[in-house]
Amino acid sequence: YMNTVRIDIDSILSTISSNPWVSDIHLTCHGRSSYRFNGDIIKDEALPLLDMEMMEVILKQLFQNNTQSFDKFICDRESDFAYEGKDGTTYRVNAFFETGKIWIVMRKINNTVKRLEEMMFSNQADTLKSSILTAKKWLFLVTWPTGSGKSTSIVSMLEYINSIRNENIITIEDPIEFVFKQNKCIISQREIGHDSRSFKNALKGLMRQDPDIVFVWEIRDTETAETVLSVAESWHLVFSTLHTSSAGDTLTRFLSFFPANMQENVAIRLANILLWVQSQMLVKMANADSRIWVFELLLNTIAVKNHLKKWDISQVEALIESSSSLGMISISQYAKKLVDKGLVHMKEVELVLKAQPSQS
């Protein structure tokens, strides 16, 4: 590997692409590169030691030798984009500078769609599917900080809709990770920086594209939050994500995008169009060979709606705990079911929960 001519990103990726429990690879300059296995960072001596020249070669390969993209990276000092390896595996790539040196982090994207039944207990999957099957409008939020499989959940739900409904689905992503094949639905996938200059531009043109179902990659600011609300209010089903750690945190965070004098009105609007909040995290299984999801599911029932309209979010967690007959479940209740089945140790759930700061 010391000869830069021999450095090839696909050769490097081949060492981890076939392992289903490797999620990320970290390529570092003048240090041992590593990957994330089952949630843990592993420094692997099989990965090459890379210098600055080698990192430039790799980055140019990732940019498909597009000199404009490379020059823009040098100018901006960072870049987000997708890369498809020779074996068909897709990666979400973030390249950046660290103390003047190039670093690259690549998140491996699963190209096969997981069914909801594979991800969660069947009664929760059935409840979600029946909601998604019938919902013609409203807002579905999937939450938790990075690395919890939010994209996997969204893809699963959109693919389910694609198999049963005749609709027009529009996604606004940064970057596109999973490429859908049209089944019953028309699906338009727009990538920021490639198909549209900005989220603002993409969102502005959205309603002129005759959508039924919309996926907005992430709610980052007031403008996106307002657009998501408006689209859901105008008889569309909207999916989006937030980096929050519970349903209560999610509601508080959504309101916090708006000035204080608007929050009461926004709370009423959100109460009227919210469908579900799905919070999720990944924990190591008891056999330590893989990871499994732990979910919290909040359905916007009349009781939840009333508390949200009153801005009384503190009661939401209690409502989740007491509403299992409606398909709702808390993180602790879901975790206990996994523990009772011997699938996870409670200490693993507690470790992940302690590592997640409140976003409220």
C-alpha cells in the first residue's frame, strides 16, 4: 500500500463491505484507520497506513475523478456525498480536514430493505402498518441521534407504501442513500447539491410537484419545520427526522425552532397534524454478535393532542406508558420485552440511554 499508485478505495472497502455488523469506516492521515463493529471502534492493522498524498488519491476516487468536486472540497474544507462501491454497496461519505489533514468517514448503507416485522415486535409493526396504510395526511417523525438506523426505518415505511398504494412520493435528501425502484408509486428522489442547490429551494418547489407523500431528510431549522407543518396541513403524509432522544424531547425540540411568541400556535398546529413519533436506538444483543433496535412509539391520540395543545408535554411520557393497548410503548417497556426474551442485557440499554443527553 505504500505505493500511492496501488491505493484503491474499493480494495480497502472490500475488507469490511461483506460484514453486516460493520457500519462505518474511518480513514485517517498518519494514523491507524479503523471501523465501527457492533457499535465499537476497532483499529485494524489490515487497513493501510495512509499519508496525505494517499488520502488525496482516495478522495479523488470517491469523487469519481471529478476535479470540480475535489476543488470545491479544498475550498469548503468539508464535503458530504454518496459513493457506490464496485460491489454495489452504497456509502454516505463525509470528508473533512483535521489539523490540516484529510480525514474520511464512510457510513455503509444497507441496500436491502428491512421489513418492519424484521425490525420490531409484530404488534408494533402491525399498528404502524395500519396507520401508514390509511394515512393521507399528517406528520411521522423518526428520531434519535446519529447511528440509530433512522434512515433504515424511513426506507422500510416508504417501501411498504410503494408496495400497496398508488401515490407520488417525493424525497429531499442529503445525500440520497437508498435508491427506490418504482412499484405502485411514482418516486422522485432529489439530492441537495446535485438536484437542488439547497433545502430551501427544494422545499419551495415541492408543492408544485404534485406530491402525495414527502420525505424531508432532517428538520434542521425554523424554515424546514414550518414547511413540514404546512405540507402536512395541506393533506399530505410527511416523514422526517430529528436528533432527539424521546417523544417528549422531540415535541419540545420541534417547538423550540420557533420564536417564543409563536410556540403556542405551533403547538396547536403540531397537535392537529402529528401522526406518530418513533424514537429508536441500537443496542448490542446478548450474544454480542449483532445489534437490535429498541423503540419508543407515540401515537397522537386525543389525550396526547390535548396535552400538546396545552403545551403540557411532561404528561406525554406517562401516556405512552399507559397506552400499550393502542400500540404505544416506551423505551423501558420495549427494552424489558427484549430482556425477558433473552435478546439483550438491560445494562446495554442503560449504557446507551446514559450516553444520550437530553435535547430539550
